[in-house]
Amino acid sequence: MNISKFVIPEVIFGPGALQHLGENAAGSGASKVLVVTDTGLLKTGWIDKVVDYLGAAGVAFEIFSAVSSNPKDTEVELAVERYQTACCDAVVGVGGGSCADMAKVTAMLATNGGRLTDYEGINKIHQPLPPVIIAPTTAGTGTEVTQFARIVHTERRLKMSFISRSLIPDIALVDPDLLTTVSARMTATTGIDALAHAIEAYVSLAATPLTNLHALNAIRLVFGNLRQAVADRHDRQANINMALASLNAGIAFSNAILGAGHAMTHQVDGLMDTHHGEANAVLLPHVMLFNLPNCRQQFREIAQAMGETGSGDALPAAEQAIDAVQKLTEDIGLMQSLTDLGLSEDQLQRLTDNVMQDKCMATNPRMATPEDIAELFRKAL
């Protein structure tokens, strides 16, 4: 086994974890935090609790809520300006992956300066970030524990990738109770995102025994709980298990990276402004089938984690894993084609060109040519 690196932030997990926000913000040395959230969450009551917990700990705050479902570079500029004019010294992200990504890159620019494009790529950050605390309100992105952030470049209409250990938050406050205000549709799309993270991390060229433990557990938890979580938004145990699945998947892919599936969905998100999980639901089975010749044994193990009882040689069981993903996306009511998302064939060349520049392609288990990617997009239409 080769030596590998494995990094995660401090994690506080469990129902009621949000109440520890104030003490942890104060303990990080913060005197005034920029709370990055979105307008939808302002209506749920969670930000009122955030304000109460910060106030009880003597930490001042400024709220920034101009965050899109696919956060944009123009929004980051506004957030950094708010951070600086309000004299903040820490960032708290409360929300889904969009809010978490916004919080991380806002902290990055606040101390590193320059333009967002200066940090696109791998390990471009040179100055320490202010304290960053993330409290996720969805179970899917796992961004609260990762070294990644994705922001849409509005002119190029693609998702820029920022990858650095510096982007790993200081503290992840994972409170499953925050999932109770998420719709069934959002629960479905974010849950499939967690599944895609886990599957791609497990077959990644950078996978290790440490990442595999988290990836397989995430797969087990998604298949054991996502249908119920979508069907009954008040099932507390299903919410707890999905929050844990998202956390496990985030830990796995932050360290093992991803593959062609996410390289493709990033481009669809940037061009179409769709929800990330919708694109994952469509593309994941196609990418799994493409990767099958290079990871039959891994897919057999994935099928077992899903609860499939494949027998015999690896190929039938591996195919069961792909079928199980397809059936899950159908059962929870997600779209089944890129055409349903509004994509047309005349957009495929642009998407393909962008995919080949995505850093996730480096760890896909099977080398893909531009022609391969274009064909995968075409099959998913």
C-alpha cells in the first residue's frame, strides 16, 4: 500500500449540534462573523437560532444571503465586500453546498486578495484563511468537510474548481435536525449527490483503505435511508442517517477526489443552472457503465453495500450496482434524461470541451477521450 494523506476538519455531529455554534465561533477567536446563507433559509427560523447562539457567546454578526443555487463569481465579490466593510474576522456558512462554497471562497479572497480566477485550480492559495465554520442544512454535498469549492464563472458559464487543503473548514457542525425544513425534492437530489460522491470516490484512482471505509458506509446509508427520507420528511432516524451518509461521502471524496461523472455534472450545472443532484441522477449510471471494464470488482463490492445479492463472477454483480442506482433515481422521482433538464445536442461540444479541463478527470478509473465524453452526453440526452 502506498502512503497517502487523509485530512478532515473538527466535526461535531448529532441532533442539536447547531447550539454549539456560538461557543465554537468564540473559541476560534472570532469577534464578528459573516453569516453566509440564502433567502430561503431566512424563512425557516434556523438563522434566528444562529443569531441567538452567536449573541449568547458574545460574537457579533453580519448576514449575507445573496446566494444562488449555483453560486456565481459576482455574488462572491459582493460577499467579500460585505465581509470587509463590516470588519468581520470569521465566516460561518449555514445552508446547502452553495452556501458552504460561498463561505469558503469568501474567506479565501478576504485574506488572499486578487480575483477569484487567480485561485482556480489546485493549491493556488498562499495566505491562511480566517476561521471558517460550516453548518449544512442538506444531506448531499459534504462540502463542510472537503478541500473543494465550486463557483460559476458567469461569462464562461462553467463551474470553476478551487482545490486546496486551505479550503477545509475549521469546524463542521452537522446537525440532522436542520434537514427537517428541506423539501422532498431537495432531499432526493442532494441524496443522489452524496451517492455519486461515494461511488466515484470508491473507484477513484486516488482511493485508499481510509477513503473506502467512508465511501462504502455512505453507500449503505443512502440505500438504506434515502427512499424513506424522501417519503417522510419527519422521519428523524432517516434524516440522521442521511446526514451521516453525506458526511461520510464528503470525507471520502475530499481525500480520494472524484471522476468523470462530476467533471460532467459541473459543466451541466454551469451552463444550464440546474440543481447539481438532478444532473448526477441522469449521468451517474452512464458513467458507471463506461467505467465498468476497469472496476468490476469495486462495483461488485458497491452492489453488496447497496444490499444487492449478486452471485457468481464479478460482472453480473457489478451490473446490479448500475441497475440499482437507476432504480433508486426512478423511485425517488428524479429526471431520467438531460433533455428533461433542457439540454440539447448542439450544446454537447461546448460541454465536452469544458469536461476535459476539469480536474476530476485525472482520477477517473478509465481514461476518457473527448469522443467518449461526447458519446456519454449523447446517451444521456
